Amino acid sequence: MPDCPESDEFLLQAVGRGDPAAFPSIVERHQTWAWRIAWRFTGNEEDVSDIVQETFLRILNASGRYLPTAKFRTYFYQIISRLCQLRTKQNCR
């Protein structure tokens, strides 16, 4: 899976190796999906924007440690869903 130059796993590993051109491709592929997930969790446009941005920042910052043991979308979903849960919990306080 990570050997395919078009795969998300390959792109994220490229980001981790210092390839600045790879990350925008990841963002472009997953931005709409991320927005939909965050919207389903929060229903608040401001929260959605913050959560999506934080998700991509966390993925970028962890790219050097990323190991493709699961599909990228699974990894991505784990991060965004956790951020959504935290935001929902904060908003309830």
C-alpha cells in the first residue's frame, strides 16, 4: 500500500521525509470529508473550521512518526473524531 506514489500513506510518509509538496495533496483529498465529519459531530461552522484545521496540523506534526499499519483514513478519522469529542465536551461545560 505505501509503495504506491498516489496513496495517502505514501504521501504522508513523504511529508515526514520533508517533501513540502505532498501535504497539500492530502489536504485537498480529505478537506471535504473532514468538514462533513466535524459538521456531523458539532453542527457549528466555527467549531468545524477549528477542528478541521487542528486535525490537519496534528497530521502534519506527526507525519515523521506515521507508520502505515492501517489505512490513512482510519488514522485520520481517529484524530478528527477525538477532536470533535473534545470540542463537544468543552462546549457542554
